[in-house]
Amino acid sequence: MDLLRILVAILLPPLGVFLQVGFKGAFWLNILLTLLGYIPGIVHAVWIIAKR
């Protein structure tokens, strides 16, 4: 399941974080990072998924 979440996180970082934590602070931070740059959003999403 984590492999699928990481794949989703690479394609749509906020969706990957949402699937992991829901509408918590990490989700909103990931949206901000994705808007500022796609790569920071991916890194954050993969980090959130790997951490849990």
C-alpha cells in the first residue's frame, strides 16, 4: 500500500499526503510547498508517507 501512496505522491503530492494523514497540518503545508515548487511538494509527501 505504501508503494501505491508513494506513486500517487509523485504524481499529485497533496493527494498522497491526504491519503496518509487527512486534512491535518501536513496536508496544508504540502499544498503550500507544491504551489511554491513541485519538487518540494514531492519530497515532503514522500517524507510524510515514509515516516508513518
